[in-house]
Amino acid sequence: MRKPFIILAIILQLIVLAYMAGEREYLLRNGKIIRLRTAPLDPRDLFRGDYVRLNYEISRITVNMIKGADRAAEVKKGTKIYVTLKEGPNGLYEPVNADLKKPQEGLFLTGRIPYPYQKLQPGNPIWINFGIEAYFVEQGKGRNIEKRRGNRTDVQIPLEMEIAVGPNGKAVIRGHRWSPLGIGLVWMRNPPLNSEREEASLSAAFQLTLANASDKPLAIVDLPQYCSFSLESVPWAKKSWVLAHNPCEEVFPSDFDVVILAPGQQRRFDFDFSTERWLVKDNNNVKQIGTLDRTEQFRIVYRPPGDEQCRHLSRQDIIWHGYMPSRAFHGLGQID
């Protein structure tokens, strides 16, 4: 009596596997192709061959991105969530908002909440899995990807994953390319201990590196007064800190600001967050970032002028456009 049930169970399993394989193949052939920026985390699974775990920029959103703030209470482990995307510079896609209801139009990814959350407030971070967090490669090549990516104390080169997306938001990985621009961040000076601190130097100093990771000449734009860079609070910060002084409203690029990097060449920039240029404020409360609570983190974001603003430049054809965020850090020197 049990034998027919065993055979039926095996048949059902084969049908499910065949359906999954067919759906994957259909998406690869007919899905909308997009690119998402990510960095690999872990290179190897001994039982399933080489793979790279992926952490996408869109994998971490905040509660206030979810349409209908009162619906945050519905976010539980396993909750299905839909993230709407838009195309940005270099063909990379960025999140617009998230919803617990399936969007009626536009491009979106369907994901699930992998962890339970309690007492969610606006600004709280939420992790999302989209089913594209593992990238399987040929045996031995996972380590090569990790090696090229770079380590936490050096320049890191982001992966830009090629993703096929179906009309229901389901996604599969089709391939990858490397970002032509790499970025690194190290601290140069921590502020003294509390008993020795002086009002003039309450914040750390950092050095940021931009590197040409491609095999062709690449140009970056280094505007005066660090105006190609912004200091931005992480989305999950308790407060929305903004710069107290903005000297960049009337700054426009010229050929003197264009820096051409040969393949492998780097350009370093020093940031002293004790100076007036990097003071931040919330309402009228002006502070150095080193005096803030340790939960308040920031990123240095390389954000050069857009394509329209650079059309008059002689080497506009090789200028990299878009935004490139550093790792998160606190003003006392701790880097995430």
C-alpha cells in the first residue's frame, strides 16, 4: 500500500524540480535584464561547489521606504515584500520604495523578510532576501572573485550583477561584471581620549581612495572644496544629519577638475571631519560628527557632476558618472 504513495511523492518532487528549472530558463531567456551593485561576502560552500554570497545595496531598506508607515507592524519573518526599482547612471538600478502589496505597474523585485522584527520605527533597517544571494561559479573561481574584490582594509571593487527579472518580480542571476571604479576607506587619525580631547579636534580623519579598476583610461571629477563628495547619514541613522555649510551650490566642473586615471592608477583624498567644511546639523544644532552617538553613522559618497553638466569638458567621454558610497563609519574612527 505504501509503495504507490512513495512513487507519487517522487513524481511530485520531479514535477516541482522540472517546473523550477523551466521557470528559471524562461526568466533567463525572456526576463527584463537589469544590473544591481553588490559586494561578495563568503567564497565557498564545500558541499555545493564554489559560490559567492552576495549582499546587494537594495538588500537593506528602512521602514520609512515601505508605503504606508502604519503597515510596518505587518513586517514579520517570511513576509513577502516588493521593492520598486528605477534605472540610474551606468545602467545600475536603485530602489524607489517598498510595498507589502504587489505593485500594479513598474519594475519591481519580490523578496521576503528573513528575520523577525519588533518595534519597528521609521529609519530602522530591514534586510530582504530576493533569492539571488548566492552566485555559483566554476570550481576554484569563487576565491578568484574574492581576491579581485579586495579586502576591508584596501580598495574594494564592487560586483555589478546581471539579473533577469520576470513580471512577477522573481529574479535569477545571469552573470556579472566588475565596476570600473573601486573605492577604499581607512582612518588616518582617531581623536584623543575624552580626558585629552580638545574642542578643535573632536572627530577622526579618514583617507578615501578611488581606483581605476578597468583596462581603459577612466576619468573622475575632483571639484574644489571636496564638492565631488558628500557626507551622508546612513538610512538607519536616528536623525537626518545634513551639512551645516554648503560651499558647492555655485561650483561647476572645468577641464582643470578632470583627473584621468590609467588602468590600476589610484587617487587619494583626505577628509578631516574636525574642520568647518564637515560640520553637520539637525535643525539648528551644529556639531562635529565625532561628538554624536555611536549609532549615528555616515558614508562618504563620491557623487560627481552628471552627464549634462560635463558635456562641455574635453574628456567627457571617459568620465565615470553615478555615485559610489564608502563603507559606513562613525566620527570617532570606527569603520563598519
